[in-house]
Amino acid sequence: MSINLSSIYRSQAVRYCLVGGMNTAVTASVILALTAFGVGLYSANFSGYVVGILFSFILNTIFTFSSRLSLSKLLKFLACCGICYVINIFAMKIFILAGVENIYLVQLTGMFFYTVAGFIINKLWVMK
């Protein structure tokens, strides 16, 4: 029986993207809804990411990497999320300082940077 690692890797990448898409929709929905209801920019952003982090951890651990949930993975995942959140806030601040006034665009830009950093850190460290 031969194991095709390239096929497995592609499968994980596809699954990660699917979870990422669902997670982005969940996170964005929370952020945009809270923003529309007048919750502050950073509070709405933080709340959306809390919901998204839990959703993403469970689905990526079980669905993407076919692994068991564990405290050590959760702690590494949370560390990853903390790093990515700082990157997100930094990107949002840069866009605001650059004169972007559309707070929805600012939120989506921060989410993009968070997602790219999250993929790299999860693949190379968290889920190893």
C-alpha cells in the first residue's frame, strides 16, 4: 500500500481553504453585524475573532488535519491566533493611517492579513 503525500497535502490545503472560507464568513458576519449595531471598531473585530477562533480550531483539527482535539494544540492555536490578531490590528491601523475611511474595508483588510499569517503558522507549527 502506497501513500501519496502530495495527494494528502493537497487535500489538507483544500480542506483548510474550505474551513477558512466558512470561518471568514462566520467571523465577518459577527464583525459586520456588531459594527452595524454601533459596536466600536476594535470591540466588533475582537468579538468576531473569538467566535471564529473556536469555530476554526475545531474544524481544522478534526476536518482539515484529521487529528484529535487536545489542550496542547489548543494552546498553540491560541498563540497563533494572538500573533495573527496583532498582525490584523497592525494592518487595520496602517489602512486607517493611510486615510481609508470605510471601516468595513478596514475590517476586511485586517481579516486578509490574519488569514494568510494563520495558514502559514498553523501548517508549520500548530498542527505538526
